[in-house]
Amino acid sequence: MADQEKYETASFAAGCFWGVEAAFRELKGVIETTVGYMGGHTKDPNYNEVCTGTTGHAETLQLKYDPDEISFEKLLEVFWNKHDPTTKNRQGPDIGEQYRSIIFYHNPEQKKLAEESKEKLDSSGKYRNPVVTEIIPAGTFYPAEDYHQQYLEKRGRKFCGI
């Protein structure tokens, strides 16, 4: 299991976790994806509780990746391009704090790279409004219920549609 030791973890919240997971699952170097909840104050929340907006959790994708095949910078690039990081507590039709934009960092290097990439994006002029993405330490990750895992893939879809 020497390979397991070289894998790293990344965690992102960017709206509904189904579409976020689908975008990252296709990347070469991403070994495993799990959707769930992070960033709140309730222990072991479930989907219905998170949807009430009272747990403080965000729908989150946690992934395991091989840094020899894909860089954290590339993961950040996909994250920024997957959603609108200027809308607080909203992505498309989904509204609530569980849909906020967050980079959960797992080590000081991830924090540094996330802050640099946010600053670069914010000053790029790409968006009229400021980037509101939070950059916070990863806390306890609670995997979502089984039916949420690879939700779109199980249904033969690659994208969430309205």
C-alpha cells in the first residue's frame, strides 16, 4: 500500500455536491471522491438536517488524489471554474448556507495555494463582484448517505440540469 501513502486529500464546497463530484471524478489523478458535509457544528448530520440550514454544514466533495498525476493548483482551477465564487450562500437555483463556496485546506501548503489563487482570481477582473469563497481548515467530514454518492453517474448523467 505504498501508493496510498502518497495520495493527498482535498475538500471543496461549491454548491450542490452532485455536480461538483461529477466534475472532479473525470480528472486523471483523482483516485476517489466522496460527497458529504463539512464546516458545521452538528455531529453526524444527515441530508435532511443539512437542508434546514441549521447545522452550519456545507455540501462538500472530499477527494483523494495523486499529486504526481494532478496538482492541487489544477484542482483549484477546476473548483473556480465549476461555480460562481461571488455568490454568498447560493449556486444557481440552490439557496442556503449549505451551498456556500469553501476551500477546506488540509495543510499549510493548500492554504497558501488557495489564498494565492483566490487573490489572483479576485484581481483578474473576471467577476464584477468580489470572490466570497471561504478558505478554512478542514474539520470533520461526514459522508453523505449512499444514494448521494456518484448520484449523477448512477443515473447516466454528467451534469445537473434545471
